[in-house]
Amino acid sequence: MEKGTSIDGVILTPLKQIIQDTGFVYHAMKKSSDGYAGFGEVYFSGVKKDCIKGWKRHNKMVLNLVVPVGEVKFVLYDSREGATSGNIQEIVLSSDSNYQRLTVPPGVWMSFCGRSEGLNLLQNCASIEHDPAEADILPLETEEIPYRW
Amino acid sequence: MEKGTSIDGVILTPLKQIIQDTGFVYHAMKKSSDGYAGFGEVYFSGVKKDCIKGWKRHNKMVLNLVVPVGEVKFVLYDSREGATSGNIQEIVLSSDSNYQRLTVPPGVWMSFCGRSEGLNLLQNCASIEHDPAEADILPLETEEIPYRW
């Protein structure tokens, strides 16, 4: 059977970008937003063009990702049992052309790559605080994930 | 009596910046952090060089501000009754040279100005969701605040 390209629990939510004479306001996450699963921590990750971070799988944390600067490609792999088990989902978030929030549920592998020459800035509004014990890591060239960057 | 330059309830907290071959990770706010007062919303504000936003006073929201890109000067004015009533506090946050979190309690007026030629990006991890009814606004040239940009 052909594998699908969507993963159960992954949510893409369009966000407002308000442009002003003096600058801008970009929405990111509200307590009332779709995908909100409690607040643990918010942090930034920068990723240089053509550099790849991952693979990483959180087993408790719900990720809520936005890209306020630059462009980042995400690849998700569903290692859980269930309807979308084994699926790969690819998403490109961009501050200029696709400003959305990406919600990633626990149990899904993720890696991501910077796509702009300048700064590629990712914010994660995470449901729990950073805890290495709840995350698994695999090298990019692992045979456990059927994707090659 | 000479007015002081600190304001009761305003907190500056140094934050980690982890530099990596592929990019970086910058801390911003944890649930266990000093100054955390609940999660309502996180959003970004961009402010161009020499452009000023404000004055604005939140009457319920606690602001937790970080500047992951560029440099922003903040001016705070304490309009509350109490030990630091009438004080003005000036703070410059910079992703390059002063990466800290600025906590601003309710009842304090704020305005801020972009200082870098490029992007000046501010994140507010706010204790409540945006609600125009809990905020007051004054023009920059108001006589109610003894500060001139």
C-alpha cells in the first residue's frame, strides 16, 4: 500500500502578519489556539542554509513551531502505531510566503533544514520544559527512517 | 528628591545562547522562570531602526520580552503609586551583546525603539491573551510621561 503524506495530530494553522509603518506584529500562539497543549517553555532555534538538525523524537512534548524569519523545511516521520504509521510529511514554513504554525504531537520524528541565505529562525512554544530524558535522537543517515535529505 | 532609575517588579534575567555549527539555540522563557506569571499568548513585534512604538500601558498583562534578532531600546515609566512611582527605566536588549529577558509588570508605561539597521525582532511571552480593553495608549509626545525620545 502506498504510504500517505499526512500524519495524525499534525496541524497547520495560518497565522496573522500585521504590517505597520514602524515594523510589524506576527501572531504565534495563544492559549486558546488550536494545538495548544499547555505551556512549558518557549525557545528559538537558528538553522543555517543547507544545515540539517535532527532526527529527534519527543515522547511527551507537543511542539508548536513558527518561523518568523527566513524559511525552514521540516520532515516528519510517524513511528507510532495507528492510521498514519510510517507516513512521511514534508512542510516548508516561511515568514514571507507561508507563515503558519506547525503542531507536532509526541511520538513523531522530526528533522529540519534552513533554506534562506540569511537567518532562518524557528520558535518552539513547547508544552513541557526541555528534558533530554523524554526525547530520542537518531543520526540523519539512520535506516530506521525511510527518508534521505 | 531625585527620581530613581529602577522600577519595582521589573526583572532582567540573563538567558543562554548556545552556538552550534549548524546554527544556534537561544533560551527565552520557561514555566519555572523568574517572572513567569502564566501563559496567555506569544507574539512577535518587529520595529525598524529609529522607529518608536508606544506609549502603551497594560493593566493586567505581565510582559516577558526577549530580542532574538537585532537591538531594541525600551523606556519604562512607573505610573503606579508606590516606592518607584514616577521613575523612568531605560534598558537596551540585544541579541549580540545583551541577551536577557525583560519582565514588565502591569501598570508600567512602555515605549521602545529599533536600533539596528537590519531586523529588530522582539518576542513577548504574555501572561494573558491580547485584549485592547486592558491596555491604555498615549501619544509619544504626551505630557503625562516625563521622557522625550
